[in-house]
Amino acid sequence: MQILETAVLYFLLVFGAGFALGTGRVLFLLPLLGERAAELLEMPLMLAVIVAAARWLVRHKLDDRLSSALSVGFIAMGFVLLADLAVGMWLRGMSPAEVFLNRDPVSGTAYYVVLLLFAFMPAVLARIRHA
């Protein structure tokens, strides 16, 4: 149960920041720069949020096992994918396939790379901390 609670917390920390940054991206950057540039400018900020959230979890919420950190990261990633699906289907009227496959080739690829980093970051930082 501790792993699930920590995964939910990790998801909420990063998703909350992503929601705030995404709102700014859509309202201000997207009209000025276009979708690709706006999304790519947001990526480093999201990566910083991911690192900060994962660092805090490793220090305050996770035990010393690498398996716990991996579990937290991948469960949280599952929550992100479910949130993407929910937003795409119910707010944007997209099919499940469109939600995951209808992305800009460059910024969409960067998004999925950052999503994998999100999943692995607690384990990476736990390993560094205990090395």
C-alpha cells in the first residue's frame, strides 16, 4: 500500500505542475510559437519538476529497495497514461489511438522520452543516493 500511495503522490506532484505549465503553454506559447516549439520549451521545465519530485520522494517516502523506486515510477507513469487517455477522450473527443498516436513527430517523441524518464527517475536517484 505504501508503494501505491507514493506513486499517487509522485503522479499528483508532477501532474499538477504539468497542468499549470500546460495551461500557460496553451494560452501563451502555442499561439505565438506553434505546437512543436511550445511543447519543446515546456519539456525542460517538466524534467526539472520530475527530478525535484523524485528527489523528494527518495529522501522522504521510499525505502532503500530499488524495486520500490521502480514500482513507484512505473505505477505513476500508468496514472499519467490514464490521465492522458481521459483528457483526450472526454475533453478533446479523441479515440484512444488518437490520444497516443496523434502527436507531433518531434515533440511527441520528446514527450514519450520524458515519460520514460519520469518512470525511471525515482530508481535512478535512489541508486545515486545509495551509491
